[in-house]
Amino acid sequence: MGSASLGVLVRHVRVALGICLSSLMQPIIAADGTHLGQFSCYELTQMQIALGCLSQEAREKDYNWGTLGWIPNIPKDKSQGRRSFVESGHANSTRLRAQLTHDEGLIGVAGSAHPSQDLHVMISFVLKGLVQLQKTGFTWDLMYNGRLHKGMKMIPFVSFLRVDTKEADLLCGKYLNRNKHVAHLCRECHCPTGESDNHLANHKAKTQSQIATLVLQKDEIRLKEMS
């Protein structure tokens, strides 16, 4: 990923959208989760953005990355276990009661999932401003190779994310485990788990529109068959 702003993909996008190549900006979005403590159920995922026109050396500098937002996550099974222990009235649960948030362990119970715990709802909120810029574009004075280009009309287009395996699976709505009971180990194509060791396998790619259609149809069976 030495030069993220160049490549066949960007040129194809420019042709498809009818956009001048110099106006197409390719931002890079990164997401990385971290636990808040050794014995904590809380996890925060930081979402950051950098300009694709920056060199690889520049993108290694922390100050060239801006924070879009933080995505909180409380594992449902652990939080419900902590809530059950507190409600048991056990003598050792006093300290744990003080550590619980007001709704921890209650989210998702009896089908009442809270929107704030929906990963994709939170991501859509964090990226709301960027989505709007993709529709309208923006004007920017670009300093490039020692020359100032004033009034450049820039249109951001996100072609990939810099994430770990866990974050990539969460963004795709895929199972996080990698055992024989999972239909597909690969998140990119319809390769069955039994053929994962076949480097010559050639299967159809999974698409966002395909998954979105199944979600709207609430077809959980077919979604599980490709997860």
C-alpha cells in the first residue's frame, strides 16, 4: 500500500463515475479495537481517517490520522453473566454492582436490542459526514510537491479499510470463529469451508447488495449459509 492514491481501481472508479482523476481523493479508514482492562468486558474501537494522497511514510505519523469516533462494545454473554451475578444478591457482588452501567446485561434480552449497541448503526453515525461529502464533494487548497493548487474540487471515495481480522468480520457481519461448523471461512467469496485449502478454487464474490437484500428479507438461513 505504498501509493494508495494510484492504481487500476481508482482509474476504473473515475471512468465509472465520470470524475476527473485529479479530483478523486481516496481516504483510508482504519479501525482497531482495544480492551480497557485485563478483567473488563468493555472494548473500544477507534475509527480513524487519513488522506490517500499522503505517502506511506507520512501515513505512519500519528498526527496525519484524524479520529472519526469511538465504537463501544460490551459482549452480551459476559455482561448478562455479570448482571445475573449481581442480581443473585451474593455477598461478593457488592463491588461488581458499582461497576455495572445502568443498562449492562439488559441489552438484547427478550429481543429488545438497544440501537446504541448496534455496531452498524454506530458506524453509520460516525461516517455520516463522510457519506455526505461523497455526494457533494468539497473545495480544498491542495499543497502537492511544493506547489499550491487552489480551489480543487475533491470527491472522497473509500475503496478499502485498514482493519484487523476481527474488525473486518464485524464490518461484514461474519462469524468471528474459524471452526468447521462455519459455512465459509472466507469473507470475500462463497468458498465452502471444506475447500478452503484449495488454492485453485474459484467461487463467486460476496457483494454488499447481495447481503443487504438478504438482511431486508430477514432471510437468516441464507445469511448463515454464507457466514
